[in-house]
Amino acid sequence: MTGASGYKLLIVDDHAHNLYTLRTLIEKHLVGATVLEAASGREAIDLTLEHSDIDLIILDVQMPEMDGFQTASLLKLRKRTRDIPIIFLTAAFKSEEFQQRGFAVGAVDYLLKPIDDNLLINKISTYFRLIEKQRSLNQELERKVVERTAELAEARQYLENILNHMGEALLVLTPEGEIKTANPAAYQMLDYDDGDLVGLSIGDVFEEEGDEEAGAFMGTWLEALIRTGALAKIDARFIAKDGRRVPILFSRTAVKDAVGKITDIICIAKDMTGYVRVGGDSGQTPARVMAAIENNED
């Protein structure tokens, strides 16, 4: 006698006496198992639709209207029933040809009547153990998925907190210069409502010193980013929603895929309002050194 609580079987046979014999045998040796009965292939299919937790089907081959082979074929067509193991029982179709046909339509076993009680119970017990092992693996997998999902959510929240609280403006662009996302500092610096920057061209909110530089914005950048992956900080201006020019110190970095193609451009801008640049050598690009303007001059 073996405990089988939590398992559900469907036995299918067009003879009531055979159903009674199978039920009695199963309930005697597999205590706690739930046994459903069907007297035809059609009834069996209907029961599988009503009960989504059937673990095993014991199916007679020789039945009128819809035999066991046809029933199994239909069960294997449906997503919710295709993975239920099927054990065929038969007193008539004993040749190897029929056994091969049974396996071809999805049977896991093909037993001949008269059935050896111990053999049948051992077969059922074996499949129950396999099912239990699969359940344990699924539970472990689900546990790991839950843990990993929680870790990713925590990491995402940590990253979002950094981006949301950083003082510099952050813009993520497509390779064509369209804004994909921006952090709160960018919205505050540019005075746009949350979400309104997405879809704008970077040229709508940015300009470098000199119109010719602004006009060649994406072409020049993209060439340089492809070569180096990043561009050093430059002095430039954000164009706020009301048209104000906000002086910024600007840097750009390319994000590339496995084959080296640029997928995103990360732009970081520091608001330089209240700072002036000093120094520089004639005829060369000056080195910018920022000094704070005193609120009260002597």
C-alpha cells in the first residue's frame, strides 16, 4: 500500500465492470489518489477540460465510436492535455504493430490484458514518482525565478534612485539623436513636464558654440563615438522650453552591442550657471577652468 495523496488519475473504459475493477485496485494500493471515470473517449476528453490537474490517464484501446488511439490523438492536440502521460490497456490489439501505433500517438506504456495487478500498480507508482520529481524541480525553478526577479527589481530600483537623485541631467538617445528617456534633473533643467522630452530630437534642446557645430551635431558626434566610444566634456547650451539658454558642461558616451553597433548614446550635462571660464592659450582650444562668481563683489 502506497500513499498517493495529491494525485489524480483518469481511467477510461466502455465496460463498467472494468472501471470498477481498476478503481478498486488503485484505491486499495494507492491510498489517497483521486480516480475519475469515463465510459467513452468523448467523455474522457470532456473530463480533461473540466479537470486541469489530471496526472495520469489509463486508457482502454478497444472502444466504440472513438477508440483509444483516436482519443489519445485528440488529447495530444490540446496544449493543456498533451503532456499528460497515457497508459494503454488492451485485450484485443496485442500485436507489435498496434503497440507501435500506441506509442506513436503519445502513450508512455502499452499493457496487455489480463493485467498483472502488481505490474500496473508499479507502473502507476513510477509515474507518480516522476511527476513528484518534476513538481519539485518546478518548485525550485519557481523559487529561483522569484528570487532573481526580486534581485533584478532591487537592482533596478537602486539604479533608478541614483538616476533620479543625481544632480546632472541625463539623456539617453537613439543613434539618430531622438531622446528615449531623461532623468528628473534634465526635466528640471529644461523646464519640461515629465515625459515631454521623450521623442524630441536632441537638436531641439541642445546647441554647441557656433551654429556650424550645432548643424553638424549628430553626424560629427556619431563618427567620433564610433571611433572612440566617448567624447570629452565640452561647453555647450541647453535650450529650455521657454527658449532660455542654459550653459552646460556636456559629455557623451556610446553604448554598443556585441558586434560594435551603437544602440544608445548617453549624454550627461552639468548646469554651469553661475560659473565662468578663465585661462587659455591664444590660437588653441582653451582649457576651461570654472570659478564660482562671488555673490558680493568688493
